[in-house]
Amino acid sequence: MAGSILKILITNQKGKDIIARHNQKHPNLNKHIHNNPQKPPTHTRAMERPDKTMYFLDIALSVAKRSTCLRRRFGAVIVKDNTIIGTGYNGNARGVVNCSEIGCIKNIMKSPEGLAYDYCPAVHAEENAIINSNRADRIGATLYIAGTYPDGKYTLALPCQRCQRKIINSQIKQVILLRDDGTPMTISVEEYIKADTAWYTKLIEEAKSNPKNL
């Protein structure tokens, strides 16, 4: 016990000697610290955290950076119980030459956005996210989609009709999109079901009245 106390005393004395030598070498520093004591902050700044919606949309934007599309880059993230179960970005099928390597057919043909899917070789971000996830996990999940132009500006990430049908059959509950102004928009998949029903019903009526019209 006496030995332990002696070690503590010796250690404390060594510490005091080190501090004394430091004070002798830096007298001005000690005066500065004494005359300018650090004051505790008068208020605490709240930590900036995105909400869950923007958190997953930001992740979708990161996924979109992997896109090989020369026109618009999209990323999709499927989330269930706040857990990511699948991601995907738009680009050519595995093993197929990429548009980023040989050019964009839609640019060459000056096709408008959201059309000419019949000769575009891309697999869409939503499709890839669905392919890369487990069906059981997708039931009741939320799909987040975000996209940008090559210059980094946001573009409205609206799923095409083909992707809407895949989303419906995947039993995803809702889709949250990033608008071109950077704000989120939520769409119930029930809306896709109603829209596709209305579209096909109208198409049938037009075909009956004028079969050659199609």
C-alpha cells in the first residue's frame, strides 16, 4: 500500500515538473489563456438531419450516379420497414454495349423525353430495383425514385407505363418521386391501377368503333 502511494506521489511530482518547465518556456501563451478564457456556448445549434423521405431520395440520387444513360440518370430504392431491400439505376442490360460508350439512339433521332421506349435499350431504374429485390420483401414496400440531367439539375422521375405495371405486380404500396424542384411527391400504386384501367378501357372502346385506328 505504501509503495502504491509513493508511486502516485512520484507521478504527480513528475507531472508538476513537466507543467512548470512548459510554463517557463511559454510564458506568453499562459497569459493569453488566462486573459482569454474560452466561454461555454450560450446556445446549442440543432443538428441538421434530413427526414426519412429525403434520406432515401438522397440515396436514390447516389444510386443514379451509376447510370450509363446520356440523357437522364435515375436511381430507385425499395424500402420496407425503413430498410433498403433493393436498388437500381437505368442503363443497358448486362453485357450489352452501353449508350455511354457508343451514343444515345434517342438523341440521334431527336426523340422527346418519356417516349420512344420501343428502341431505347435501357432497363429502367425501377425495373432493376425490382429485379434486385426479393418478392416477399417488396409486398407493401415503398419505392423511391430520383433523377438528374447530366448537368446535375433534377428531373421529375415519373415511371413509364411499362414500369408502372411492374410496380403494380410487385405489390409495392406507394411510390415517392423527386420533383424537378427538389421536393418529394407521393403516389399511391392504386392510382396506377386506376389510370391503366381507364387507359385500356378507352383503348377498347376506340378499337370497337374504329379497328384500323390502332
